[in-house]
Amino acid sequence: MLLLPRFDYHEPEDMKSAFALMSGLKTNAKIIAGGTDLLVNMKKGLISPKYLISLAKMKELFVLEPRKKGMAIGSHVIISDLAESDVLWKNFPVIAKAASVLGSPLIRNRATIGGNIVTARPAADLPPALMAVGAKIELKSKKGKREVNIDEFFLGPGKTVIRPDEILTKIIVGELPPFTGSDYIKLGHRKALEIAIVAVASRITFDKPQGVIRNARIILSAVAPQAIHAVSAEKILINEKPTEKLIERAATLAMQDCRPITDIRGGAEYRKEIVKVLVKRTLLSAVKAVNRKK
């Protein structure tokens, strides 16, 4: 049985106190949310922080609320709350879908959206869904706050643009245009507790029902050091009607946009073939979603 190393636990009452702790403890401290990744890594000896700082008393980090033009999601909102949110399923179903297939019910009841983002795992479920809807990440420090487009947030496996004195406080999603459809599908060996072999989040927006595609986002996960856009596939969809031939071509191009590795979960060529299948499925699903809204 793996045991946790010794550490001091802090639970500040407000953000000001949290920033003061971070400043004093510096690199010896880690922020803890759900702890589903952090505590496991500590048990394995991969990291050994002397101090853990919990933000459990920060009410602003638990918001899940519609805005006039979009949605604000606090970084400490647990995954099961996302998966069960009627507002998300109605307005941002790709996020709700990704949350609903993340890990097991036990993990979803503990893990947080912020934790799933900041760990920057290549196969994490929520980053591709958030990239599909163009989310922004709110970061705060004692100097103020800034917003970062999620496309610019990840620097590689386990690496983000978060500075040592910053805390991820909120995810902001802008209102999507009319005639927009989306979907998220991942492939794993098991239904639960599975890290994706490949995952795809797609979102398309039409100019009108049965019209042409005005905007397209196809995000590939677990096939590169971080979630990436299938740029070639996105480009050929613009100003076109979503014929079966066009979608097939986009799916083929997406294979060329990814850079998968071979590991215990699957070979590189196998992953490319799965990318093609999942891109096609998510795009067809997105088209159907728009048609259902007519």
C-alpha cells in the first residue's frame, strides 16, 4: 500500500490569504482541489510538496452560472455537477458530454474542472471540449487577474502558462452562435476509469438551417503532446455544405494533422485510423444536432 508523504495542510479563508501563503511557501507548496491526480502522484513519489493549500472555502470558485452572453464555471466545480447540469446540456453539450464520460462516478464526484485542466494531460477529457467552444481561462494573483484563450494555455504535457503566483479561478465560455452543433467522443478499452486512446471534440456553426458552414473546430486529444486543432480539416469545411463526401475528406485530413505515439494503449497508425472514425462521427452528430433545433 502506497502511503502519502508528510505535508502541512493549509485552508485559507480568502484569496488574499491564499496569495500570501503562496508567496511565503513558494515552490514548496501545491494547490489542491479534488486531489484525484495530485495525491496519487504524491503517493507514487513523483512529487513531494511540503505544503498543500486548499481553496475549499473560496465560494467564488464553486460558481456554475449562466451569464448574459455565456457561462462562468468556477475552477472547483466538480465534474459530476458539470455532467448533470441542464444548462450545460442545453447550451454547451460538448462540455457536459466530456464531463459525463470522465473516469468513474467516484472520480466525477471528487475531481474538479480546474484540476482536469491544470494537470495538462495529453488525454484529459475537458480541454478538447473547452477548446471546441473557445473557452477562456481566468487566472488570478495578488497583482490582479488575466484571461487566457484556452488554445494558448497549454505548453505541453504537464505544462501550462500559469505562473507560480497564479491560481486558476474560473473558466469562461462565451455564448455560441445560432445553428451550432457539437459532440465529444472518446475511445478507450473500458467504459470507466479509462484514459482515452483517442478523443475528438467537434463544433460547427452554420449560417442558417441547411446552409453552409461558417465556423468549424475539430479538436484531437491523446494524439499529440497536448490537445490540438485539426487545422486542415477545419479549413476545408468553411463555406461548404456538410455532404458525406466533404465530411469523409475532413476526417481523412484530420489523420494527417495528428502526431500520435505508440504506447501500451495503442499504436500510432491505429490511433490515426480511430481519429478518422471519430472525426466523422462527431461531425455527423454536430450536423444532426443543428437540424434537430430547426
